[in-house]
Amino acid sequence: MPSCLFCKESNSRTVFTEFGTPYLKCCNCGHLYSSYESVEHYDGYFENQKDNEAAELFWDLAHKRMYSSFSKRYMAGMNGRILDVGAGLGFFVKFASAIDGWEAFGVEISPGGHRFATETLKLTNFYCGKLEDQPFEPGSFDIITLWDVIEHLKNPRPVLQKCRLLLKDGGILFMHTPNGEIQLAKAKIKKALFGEKEGTHFLEAKDHLHLYKEKSLRRILEECGFRRTKFVHLPPIQAVAGKSGFLRLFLKNKWWFWSVAASKLTFGRLNWDNLFAEAR
């Protein structure tokens, strides 16, 4: 049985079961994590990527609103070097490369993702393998991003520590990850209403090895050398469980609207949104 990322103990209780795989909550600190025994560096993502149109619809078009909001906040009117870690198929690197004044790089552990990025998207500054093994100089990036990456990592510390080393003084680490508190509540409601049906998405227990809350995400960042963590709000991915559909998107965007409103009204004490963390 896996132990808590923070407490290093197996003193936990099951808070959700997803198709036979228990999701656990540490009895000491409350961290949420999967009981699934994953390999340390899984590189099998995107190996069967053959549908280029479907990839573009989800990984490019559905993310454009989020990426545009990010670029307006952190890149507009400035210049520098940006690195996307866990860059997947390369669509964010392609997006960032088109912004004047910026040189964009990507690192992806999956050979399939690397092939797509270099052969289909024709990206050149795109590297395959672990971030820790790449030939980047310390202090060489102004911004490093991790879009939906940290929840997949069995132990994120080596990656976060490397990011800290690669950032310039005053550089920004930005990450997007599910909000564990909200995801757990949604999963319980969905399972109670609809049961476990094949293809239903809950917590992704065999893929999302950790679910972070604001407190635990700030803690892991501090452990890795980041001293200032701020949570912001960007528009959500314009798809639900990888699918579009008017009603689904309407409800998702309404939830986001009220999540942002609740955060503002409570001066950040309530965060029902996904976690968008800016760390320095």
C-alpha cells in the first residue's frame, strides 16, 4: 500500500473506490492519494495517438481560452524563454512559440507525444525524456509551466526542484491541477447518481496518483524551494471528460463563474475552481 507523500506513513482511510481501486486520505495530514501502484516514471502516454483531428479539438482548440488568458497575464508585452514540462503533444509550446518576444521549449517523457510534437506540429525545441536529464543551464527560463502534470507524478519533488534550479531570479513556475477537495465531492455525487458505468470519469485513480488542495500544493512547493505561492483563476478547458456538448460546457462554465465569484467574495478563502498556482 502506498504511503502519504508528506507523512511517509500508510495510516490512511478509503474515501472513494473507483472501479475497484481505492482512493485514500491520510489520517495525519489529510492528503488525498491513490492506492494504485504506478511505476516511478510512466512514459506510455500518447503511444496510440493516431487521430490528429481529435487531438487538435481537445488539446488545442479546447485549451485555447485557457492558454490565451495565461498569455495575457504572464507573457503579453514581455519577452523571454518559457519551458513547458510534461508538454504532451506540444500544443501549448506551439501556442507560446507564436507570441512575439518569446522562445518556447517543451519536455515530454512520452516518445509518442514527442513524435507528434516534432513530426506533426514540426516543433524543434522539444525534448523527450525526464526533465532532470535535459541539457538546460541553471537560471535559463523566465517561466516554467506544468499543465495537468503534477497529479501524475508519484514523487514530484525531483521535477519541482529542477524547475527551481532552471528558473531565473524572479522567474515564475505555473501549474494547473485538479482541486482535490472539489473533485472528491463531484466523484461521490456522480457515483451516487449514475453508478459506475464503463467510460465514466471520476478521480482517475490509476492515472491521478495525487489530488492536491491549496494547502498541500503550497506545502510541496515550499519543500522544493518556492517561497511565494498565489492561486489565480483561468477559464476552464472547453470540454468535459474530453468531450464537447452545449449543456456540459454551459454547466462547466457556470460552475467556473460562481467559483470565481465565491473566491472574490471570500477574499480567496473559498476556492471551488481547479488549482492554478503561481509560485516564485
